[in-house]
Amino acid sequence: MVSTMTKDPAHLAERIGGRAAASPSPSAPGRGVEEDCREFGLRIARDGNWFYHGTPIGRKSLIRLFSSVLRRDGEGGYWLATPAERGRIEVEDAPFVAVELTAEGAGPGQRLSFRTNVDDIVAADASHPIRVVLDGATGEPRPYVMVRDGLEALILRPVFYHLVERGETKDGDFGVWSGGAFFKLGEASW
């Protein structure tokens, strides 16, 4: 892989931003891409913090730009993709973190909306499901919500507790309603 070494993430953002402006919805990684398989030196930590060559990126505007061209391929790899180039990035868990929950209504008519660390708002529904995976080592739940195109947000523990407070039992499962769909959070015996 070719490394794209620049000391300043703003330089990388300038390159990506200029190319992203040409087409706000680039095709899936690999189609129509002139330059390919670069290693951008970006890492998204499990807590949602972004790093560039090991240094935290503090400018939210840069993170928002990078997240706007973030894609996931069929093998589960993460890429920043523009019509002109794409580069692989490392994601420790999920590329986004759900930091806030807003609930409207109750029961099957309830609408649960999550705000991510990049200020995207996503309402849980059949197209944006909530799923819970149990950690193999600890048995603790790791909840996620689909944000877009195979990109999920890890739901932070305090947000998950708020979600659990909205839960109810249905057919032996404990879960929540949102957008007309029921999402299982665990067994009713919790």
C-alpha cells in the first residue's frame, strides 16, 4: 500500500474535500477511482475519537468532512472514498458513536433518534436498526444503531441506559419500539 504522508490532517482534508466536492456521493470503493489503496494514517478509536498518524484530530469540521466520504466495503474494510482516490483507514469498533437519544411518543408509534459524535441524526427504524451484541469475554451488551450504508454507531453506555428505560416486553423479548419496528435489546428475564 502507498502511504499518504502529510503532517497536517488539514492538508489531507483539503485533498479529500476538493475531490469530494466534485461528487457528493462517490460510488462504492473501487469504482471510478483513479488512485487506489492508499493508507491515510487515520484511525477511529472505539470511543469515537479520530487520530491522524497517532495524533488526535481536534477540529470537528475535519472529522465531519472525513466522515462524509467514509465508506465500508463488502469485506468489512473502511475507506475514505472520493471520485479521484480512496484510502484505507482503521476503525477499532464502529466508525461513529451515538452520544444522545431523543424519544418521541410511546409503543409502536415511538420514534427514537440518536445524535452521533459527528452530529448526524438517525431515527431507528427498519432501515436503521438497533442491534445488540454480547461481548464474548464479559457478557456485557454492545449496542449499535445503523447510521448509513453499512456504517454503524456504537451506542454509549449512558445512552443505552436511557434506551433500556424506554424498553418493554414483547413475545418474551425485551426491547424498544421505533419507527414501527421492535428492536430486541435482550431477554425479558433481564
